[in-house]
Amino acid sequence: MVARVAGVFDEKLTEAIANSKILVVGAGGIGCEILKNLVLTGFPQIEIIDLDTIDVSNLNRQFLFHKEHVGKSKAQVAKDSALSFNPNVNITAHHDSVISNDYGVSYFKQFNIVMNALDNRVARNHVNRMCLAANVPLIETGTAGYAGQVELIKKGLTQCYECQPKAPQKTFPGCTIRNTPSEPIHCIVWAKHLFNQLFGEEDPDQDVSPDTADPEAAGEAGASALSSEGNASGNVERKSTRSWAAETNYDPEKLFSKLFGDDIRYLLSMENLWKKRRPPTPLTWDNLPGKDDAPTQHTGLPDQRVWSVHECAQVFAASCNSLQTDLKGRPEGDHLVWDKDDKSAMDFVTACANIRAHIFNIPLKSRFEIKSMAGNIIPAIATANAIVAGLAVLRAQAILKGDIESCTSVYLRPKVNHRGQLFVPEKTLTAPNPKCYVCAPKPEVALACNLKQLTLKDLTTAFKDGLNMQAPDATVEGKGLVVLSSEPGETDHNNHKTLEEIGLNDGCALLVDDFLQNYEVRVRLQQEDEEKSWRLVTDADNPMPAPKEDKTANGSNGSEEPKPGPSRSRVDSDSDMEIVEEDDGGEPIMKPPKRRRIEMTDEIVELC
């Protein structure tokens, strides 16, 4: 290929390419382009990892895949397609999660360069830490529509992926989702929660119905709760939505009447909610808007037409029957997983979201629009992917030549800036953040919490969600006392004890490490009586994450709650862009971080 053509590259680069071994993580829109470029350039040894399979929606931008490949492994098909360009290249494909135990520090050390083409932060965080531990250069890429970026991450020389706090994830309070939606996304989140309650993995925190057992509810709602009979413990017994639906044999009309009739009338009994809001309108199955309307003509794609409420009800019934059949065909105790590319699942969410939107006087959306919002899809542009992938391979060549100082971050703009630039490079490499809790010589972070309330189980969550660890172990500094162990069952008996009960106090330091990531950090406990849960703190200017009340969809090489081994993919975006602005001199500057909300929420929608 190109590297073998005399005169194209100098002798030093030609030899470096011939002796190099490259790892590509992700075989999506950017990953396919990177792999193609590497093969055509003449890189002889390449490995690619991706746990996802090919979907029809991938074919508009992932050009190594074709219709006959749908349902097959992305990594394997990308390998086979790339070899058609250059059969002399040795490509190893792994249909697996990069977070698997099989890909430890020793695995990463065998590569000269690692190139990220991921679509989620968790996998990015993991690869970032593995490359730091292995001291291997990492080329990080991302696109969002017509924007894109390429940056180098090199231990001790540049900032790592986690040096700067990322933008907080969008959150929605649970009371808004259940009682007072005001935007289409509120109805979509509610519909996804309903899918899980009826067919998926049940979560009590995602209850979609008003809390009929709350004696403080206003009007008839409170009276109904107070009149409910309690059990021996004095608590009101409530039947889960799943149990009730199963007893009705998932009858669409009965489900509709409860969800869009009875529950709405119950909400209306809470008079205080509607003093400053327009009240919702309950629906009845036999009298739905649009029932007698003539079919409307639509010139666009079928998915871009907005259904009437009556049509939504018919789709709701059909999808309920289909999903129920699918659920019954599974082993006892199994459940469905919501997937935007599953027709029945997507139809169910579209219909339920639009029916609820109509009830609360919110504009209805097309199936296409709802799929984009429910699936957290960022529009992917093939040309942006190709440009970013080309820049990434040019950066790889510069690294192999030893010209690492020239590998500054480059930002692709949707339109030219005031200097007429479409590509905006930084002037110098960005130095590491000395207070980074990942790549600093001695990583340290404070955990602000109420030691009298925070349990050991909550502490585990803080390390996994806040510090992006997979298998955290924690010991008390200076004492060697094991507080938390990643070995199953070793410290589980203390899970419900508070930190104070197990002997931890204000100012106590924990040495926390994750053997899977070869990562260790010193965590100082900081007592805050007003803190309801936990919050990570480095300094006043860089607020750290607070707890997540719900998880986003999984990415193609990682999940929000990663476990060793493969996981199910549910996201169809190509990347996780860091959007930057420029100062008057044309220099990219990072947006100041915003403090993450700490109040209780029921859904987090993250565009990656």
C-alpha cells in the first residue's frame, strides 16, 4: 500500500509503520474509517475491538458494512471488508467489550498506539486509564454532527480524558416525569419507564403511576390513601404494575384505561398541582381524538408522519400483544430489554409518549423524532467521521516519526471561524491537570458525605459512578483495614452499615484501587451534615459528579455500570464530543463546568 510506495514517506516513517502494531477500539462510524485508512496506508498489524452487531441504521455511514451483514459482528465484518482493500495486512478482530478482564495492562502494552472510536464515556474512561497504566499513546476521536475533534493523550505530557470535568448529564425530577410533564422528552422518559415496568427489568424508582399510597396527597388522592388498609406492620400493601398487567393478560384496553384514564383522574384530584398549570385531560378507549378522521396524506417517510391519538392507541394495542408474546416465550424470570431498533418496543414507546403528551397538552412527535430522543441519537455525518478519522491516522504517523510535539488537538468546525478556519488546531499540547484524580502523580479526591447516613453500599456506588471504577477495593490508610473488597461476599455483610458504624470518621483517608484498571486513588472522607448522599470534590473550581439516579443506555464498548465481560449495546451515536469555544485569538477554550444537580431524579439522558 502507500507505505510501500517509494518516495511517499521518508525512510524513518516507512520503517516505523512496518514495525508498528495498532489497536482500534470501536468499529462504528469513525472506527470503520480509521481501519480503512490504516489498511490503505500500509499498517501491517492491527487489532480491533467492538462488542456491537450491525444494524440497518448503521449502513448510512459505516461503509464497511452492507445489508447482508446486518446482525453480524461489527469487528469481524470490518476486518473482512478491510482485508479486501489490502489482503497483506494482519487484522485480529475481537467481538467483545474492551472492559473485559481479557484486555488488561499487559494487553495494551503490546501496541505502539491505541486509537479510540467510541460512543460513550465509560468505555473512554476505561481505555484512558489502561493507556496511562501501559504508557501507550492514545488518540481520542469524536464527532457530533458536522463538528469533530482529535486529541492525543500521553502520560505525563498531555492532559488525559478525565483531566477536565465533563458536562453534566441532563436530569429530570421524578415528580415531573410522573405528575407534571411539560416537554415531549418527559413523556418519552415516562414511556421507557413503563416499558420496563411491564416487560423489562423492574425498578421501583421508575414507577410511572401516581403514588396512591401517599396520605399527604391533596384532595381525593389523600383520602383514598388514608382509607387504605394497612398490613401487620402498618404499611399499605401495593400491587406492582407488572403483577396487575399480568393478571389482566396484558389486555390493551384495560392497560389504556388505567394508565391514561384512571391515573390521570387521580392526578386531577391533587388540586394543588393545577393551580398554576393547565390540567390534563383523561382519555377513554372508545372515544379517542382522530377516530373518525379521514387518513391524512403525507409526502415524507412513514416514520416522519405524526400519528393521531386514535392511531397511537391502535399501535399501543398491537405492540402490547407483540411484546407480551415475546415475554411469554422467554424463560421464567427473564425480561425484555428496550431497544430502539426493535419495532414493537419502539412502537410502544412512541404510542405511549404521544398519548401522554396529548393528555398534558404537549405537542406530539413523529416516530422518527421520538426514536432520536429515546435512543439518545446524535446525528452522525459520514463526511465528519471521514475527516476526523483521516486526522487521527495523520497523528498516528507523527507519533511514529517521533514528532509528538506536533500532535496538538484539532477541532473540526461546522462552519469556518472568523479566521477562515474549518480546522482549528491548538498551538501547543495541553499539559495535564495537576489536580486530576486519574493522571496526577498522586491522585487524590475528597468524598463529601454524611458519614452517619452513607452506607458501605453507597460508598461502592460512589466509587463506581463517581470515580468510574469497575471493581474497587478500599483500605484505611495507615491501618491496612479492608473496608471494601471486590471479591464477592468478602465485605457484603457490611453493605447496610453506615461509614460511621464501621469506624470511619471525618478526615479519614482511604486507599482505593481497581486492579482491572491498574488505578489507585487516595480518597479523603469529608463530613457534611447537610449532604443527603455523596459528592466528589477536587477543588472549588472543578465540581465533581454527584450520584446518578438512573442509567443511560449502554454504549458499544462499555456500560454505565460496567462489569467484566460483554454487555448489550443500546446506543447508536458515533461519539462523545467535547464542545469547545474559541477566544478572540482563535484559540479553543473549554466551557466552564457546571455543578451537577443532586436532587432525586428518575432519568438521565446523555447524548454521546
